[in-house]
Amino acid sequence: MLNIVLLEPELPLNTGNIGRTCAATGTRLHLIEPLGFHLSDKWVKRAGLDYWDKVDLEVYVDLEDFFLRNPGLSGAGSPDRRPGTDPRLWFATTKARRVYTDVRYGPGDYIMFGKESAGIPEEILKQHEEQCVRIPMWGSIRSLNLANSAAIVLYEALRQNDFFDLERTGELHRLKW
């Protein structure tokens, strides 16, 4: 199972959309407080549609709580490590030197995204430079929407792991293929 980590998310629609993506992919969602909204917010629920109750959700009071409850994730290591080794924590940031497709995601890995207004604090990024990844963008564009970024990186991690047990065929609603 992959893990998406949102560090102090600010916008309920983004978190709701990411929650829906996590529910659709069997990915655990980790939310690190403070949040810029309440989880009962109607916009979180609206963006997540009727899937919010299917989200495998963990909430932490702060970053220290996250690391205490997920020991071993703060350590450095090779971004090219073999699958099946200990889970890694990746930091998605516009400031990374490495592109998100240049690393090998393992089946239990965690991918952290920072809050919409500021991203992940640079002090954290500096401590984990080899684990930082970015999505390439054109020109002077500073960033993508958080929910879009999470989906892009998550689906690359899923692709690298042969999509686990996700449904591989789609059926039409009224007609047959």
C-alpha cells in the first residue's frame, strides 16, 4: 500500500479530492495538523463525494507525531533502492533537482506534499535532498494544484508497482465493448 502525506493542508477541496484519489487507489492518506479546515467541512466531503468514508485516514497532531508513529521514515538512503526494502519517505517539492519519474517507488512508500501556500519547509527539504522529487513545469509557473500534483506522483508510483490489484478493465454503463 502506498501512502500520501499532506503536511498542514489548507484547502478543503484539495484534501477532499486527494482523499477521493486515495480511496480509488487503496492508498492510505496521512494528514498532519494543523489543517486549514475541519474534516467535517462540507467542501471536504463534496470534493470527496460519497467516497470519504472509504478513505484509509490517519491524522497527526504535528510532524513530530507523524515521525513517532512511523519510525524509520526520516532516514536517508538510496533513491535507486531495490523494491521490497523498507518504505521510504519522498518529499514532493518544486525545489527538487530530481524529477518524480527518476526514482523507484516501493510498495509501502510515503509521498509527502506541503501546504498550498508554502510547500514543505526548506529545512526539511535540505535534510532529505536525495528524497526530494519535483514535477517539471514550463517557464515561470511556480506550482501545480496540490490535488493534481498528488495524483500525478501517486499514479507514477502505482505504475512502477504494476498498479497492485487495481481494476484493469473498464466496462461501459449501458453498452458492451
